[in-house]
Amino acid sequence: MKVRLPDKLAQFADHWNPRIVARHNDSEVRVAKLLGAFTWHAHPTTDELFLCLHGRLTIEFRDAPPAILNAGDLLVVPASVEHRPVAEEECHILLIDRAGEPNTGDAPSHLTRATLDAI
């Protein structure tokens, strides 16, 4: 089934609340709008893929220099690597995570979404 990402992103305005737009094998394809700093976290047993669709996203790491993603840039954060996404201005991203993987990984916070909406 064809998915138009701009149409999906136009359906919501809130930040740090990923929506599921497709499923691929045991993974969820998610889109989100980001603004400000997220919580430090890691995903102990799964990688996390970030694709910047619009704007600029910085992924900070505890033990490495930050990665700066502009529209069209992709980054895979390996399992168990602690990271924190930061968006100085609103940016739009596509994420690929294992189905059911919490958006805050191993660090529950006020930004944790117990369930994600599919749109």
C-alpha cells in the first residue's frame, strides 16, 4: 500500500508523539514531528533508524560527537547506544523501530507513549 508521508505528517501537529504509517516484517515505520530536546535513552536489543525528512536534527551521544541530520540524511543508532535527539526548530522524521519498542527505550519519562496511533 502506498503511503504519502507529507499527507500523514499533515494529520497532526504535536511533537515527540510518533505515528505508525506502515509495518515491515517485525518493524514499525513511524513518522514524528520534533521540537526541543528528547530524553537520553537507549534501546538495549534493537537498532533505531532515523531519516530526516524536513529541517535539521541533532542526535547527541554520551560517548561520541553528535550527528547532525539534514533533510535526506539517515542514521542508524546501534542497539544499546545511549542517545538524545534534539531539534532546535521543528523537524519531521521517519523512524524504523521494532514493533512495540517504546519510543523512550530503556528510560521511561513524561514523553513515553504507552501505545502509538496508526494513521
